[in-house]
Amino acid sequence: MAKTNPGEFIRQVRQEVGKVTWPTRKETGITTAMVFVMVFAAAVFFFVVDQVLAFAVRTLLGLGG
């Protein structure tokens, strides 16, 4: 692998950063909201599964419901 000097490296980095398509503020907001919704849905799902499993274990062990 050929070594490049620091100046050439910086030039290449700037060139690559120029190729990046950055999201708009609106796209970032929508994506953030979608992440929060999915996190909330996952939290509710795992809470319900945990409650069902806890009830099943309590019932099997005869500790009441």
C-alpha cells in the first residue's frame, strides 16, 4: 500500500466529504421521530411479553396470580 503525505490525505478526505449526500433537517427530524416510535413500540412489546412470562412462571410455581 502506497503511503501518502498528510497534505494529500487531507485533500482526499475533503474530496470524499464533498461526495456525501447529507440529509435535510426535515429528513433528520422524521428519522428521529421514527426511531422514538420504534423504541416505544419495542418497550411496550417487551413489557407485555415480560408480564405474560412472569404470570406463567407464578402460575406454574403455584405462587398465585
